[in-house]
Amino acid sequence: MSFSDGIADAVVPGAPGDNTTLSAVLALYKEAGFASSWEITTAELLRCGICERESVPQAVSMHSLRRIEGASDPADMAAVLALTCPLCNAPGTLVMMYGPQMSAAESGVLGALRDRRSDDVVPAHGPPGESVSTVAGSGPPRLGDPAPDFAAASSTGHVLDLDAFIGKVPAVLTFVGDLDSGVAEAIDGELSWFGRHRVQALVVARCDVTAAEQARSSGRFRVPVLADPNRELETRYLGADAHVPATVVVSIDGNVVSQMAGGAAADHVARVKEAVELHILDY
């Protein structure tokens, strides 16, 4: 199986699901220096807003991707990408549709970009000045809540996001902290069990994508490792004071159906399997 600062929490009529407007996000990126506007050409190249020259997506670095839900329909999503021109080195932003409304050209460009969200140029999933709670909601999800969206660089060499699994397979996100904690190995040791039951196991580690890719290429891990060097995904799912190891089980329809934390590596994974059997296989 493969696979700023302080925006109010109250509902704002006409605003996206997290109360953040596209113009507000663009303004924060502009304050951080990403002031120019990029575009995708008919040849599926990227045109820089400063030098106006075109580059193949594979040459363009993406430092951040901020998703924004539509006000009336969560499926109507946009994304703001923070990019750097390989020709003039100017930073800028590209706005595209995201999710079901994404065009083939937009999908192709996004998949081809050089994912550099672990480089700390700007936060990986939002502009500077935007709090984690603004991006992720008012706190970690509770049982029955929709799982928070994510898009993270992974050991597979691709960006993996929640949309890749919703409607297809349940997902088990195990937050291991340090990649060498032993929990990732324990999850990987049960990969065939997860595969047999058509459940996607994912490891989230406090490492950069290079370390994640090296761990996979060396044969150490078969399970995809999501790089979370700044603990943004961890905070989104577990809160700022997270204790690891911790696992969140997400149903095929995208809801959180089980949460657990703590324990030695083998014990934690045994509890994860029990939760999957209870909440997924018998669901």
C-alpha cells in the first residue's frame, strides 16, 4: 500500500472556515518580503513577478504552503505558496486552487516544486505573524472532530496531505518525537499488519525532510515519515504541550476516532493496533 498575530476565534460571516481571508494571508507574506505575485503559464511554467522570466517548477523552491477553506464550502479551497525565483532570487507568492477544484496544471506544478518547507525561511504552513492557533484552529481535535488538514514533506520524496487518504483508507499518525526514539521502528515492524487491514500508517518526526529521506533510503523505514522539524503538525494534532509518543487514528471519512499517548515503543504500538481493531475494523 502506497500511498497576524491574533485573529479572532469567533465565526466571521463570509470568511473562510478558520476566519482568515486570502488578502490577510497575502498581506502577512508581503510583510515577510514575499511581495510579488507569480503565475502559472499555459505551458505549465512559473513566471516570476519581479523578473518576469519563466522557470520549470522543478527549479523553484517552495518555502511555505498555506491552505484556506472557502466560506460556504470547505471543498472550495485555495493555497498560497511562498516561492523563490531561481533566476533573480526574488521571493513571491503563488495563489492556486487546492483540493477538488485544483486543475491538472496546478496539480502538476505543485508536485514538481522543490519542497523546502523545512528550511525555516518562513513557517512551513503559514506566513510569519500568524499564530499556530490561527492556522490550526482553537486547539487540538477532540474525538469525533474532523482531523486537521496537513501537507508535509515526507521520506517518500513527495508532499503527503490528508486529502490523499480521506475517502480511501483510514490513517494512523504516530508522533514519535525524535526519529531515534524506537517508536518509528516499532510502527515499521507492524507495517504488514497495517497493510493487511488497509490502514495507512504514518510516522511524524521532529526532523527535516533530508533526515527522513535518508532513513528511508537506507532501508531503515518502509513506513512514510512526515518531516515536522518545527513541530507544527504535532502542535496541530496534539497541542503545544504534547507528550510523545502519541497516536491519532483518523477514520476513512476524516474524523478523529481514537487518541492515545505514552508508553514504551512496543506497548504503545500494541495499543494502537487495539484502537484500530476497535474503531476501524469493527466500525
